[in-house]
Amino acid sequence: MDANQQSYTINLPKRQYKHLAVANVLNNSVVSLLQDDFCRTSQLGLTTRDTIDSHTTGLFTARLPMNVLEGVDQQFKVNLYMANCAAALVIDPRKQDVSNIRVYSTGFASQFNINDSTYTFAAPSPIVRTAELLDVNSGMRCYCSVNFPSREPYYNGVGSRSVIETEDPFIAQPGQETLWQFEVYVWKDGKITKTVLSINKPLRAGQLTIIKGWITGEGAVQTSDQTVGVSVTLDWNEGGIYNPEL
């Protein structure tokens, strides 16, 4: 009880095994371990909804081939790697009279295939509700989402991850297409302004990306980051909601 490690005795027939490990799924309200009867089908999958909450835990996985021999004392070390990531939008209200702000993120994978260490993307991409992180001292507004990674950029029509030897494990060249987005809704002067911030740099597993911006007099969100595209809809109105009897 309350130990940081535990030992188990398991008797295995001698043969080759593919060992999969998953950590921190139990208390994650939007991610579940699915189809885990066989290693090749095991996956971490999202709740099937159009709009979901952020992940509530950091997810870690591993995979390791093990050749179990008879009569030999063997040890296998399995390193766990993070499978999700986070994005934060920090907004400076700049003394604008704003009654409400809602922020969503989108463009991320919908499931993680544990055996292959690959991600699957649903169409359309799930919308992720951000959580507001309060800081009463600075006056800034911070909205953060925890989610699976985005797609990788396409280079010459092929999607691939660029690997560069550097102390920064998340360095990446931007793509020409939008990889993920923030959708920001600002209530001001009785109207709603919708701003879409489009990012063309990938958000990768284990990474935290922070985008900074400010609110204009019209209620739009602007940023000085030249790699972020901005699209604004003034006086945005929510579409109709219908509940037909089936």
C-alpha cells in the first residue's frame, strides 16, 4: 500500500512475447483502453462525442519484444513514453469589457494504436473543451487543453516526421497546411466574435505549446506570432438546435 513499486511473480512458457504497457488510463475520464485481448488490436480511444473534455491524466505507453528462455535468469527494462500532449492559449484582455470567453481546440488524433505506436485521425476531428487556468495576479486569461497529438506536415505530398539532432525534441519545420486550431468565442457588447487561430506546426506527444494573443476592440483575438493564421467572424451567431422526436 502506497509504495512506488511492486514485484509480481508470473510463470510464462518459453517463447517470444510482445509486451505492451499502459499507465494512467484509470482516472482519465475521456480515454479508455480498448480491444486489449490481443497486442495488435490494443488501443487508447476517445469518448465518441462531437465535443469532449480535455484528457485528465498524462498517458504513458510502451512496447517491447521479449524472448523468454528456459532456465535463464532474465531482466527486461521497459521505458514508458508519453502518448498525449497539451496546448495553451494565453489571452491579454487589454481592459476590454468582455463578459465571457470560451476556447476550444481541434485537429488532434482520436485514438492511439499501442502496438504500432501510431495515431488514427477521425473525420471530422473531435472538438476539445479547454480548461481555464486562473491567475488573479497577472490579469491574463489562460485556456489549456490536453489531447492526442496533431498530424505531421506534408512535405512533397508525403506525410512524415522530420527528425533533427537537437536538444529540443520538438523542433519541427512548419507545413503549408493547417494542422490544428484554437476556436475562440468572445462575448462583448452583446455580440459574439469568433476567432480561429490556425497553427501549421505539429503538436507532438509530450509537448506543451503556448500561443499568446490579445483581445481587440471588436472582440477578436490577435497574435504577433507570424506562424499562426487568424480568421475572424464578427457578430457570430450559433446555429439552431433541434431535438426531433424519433
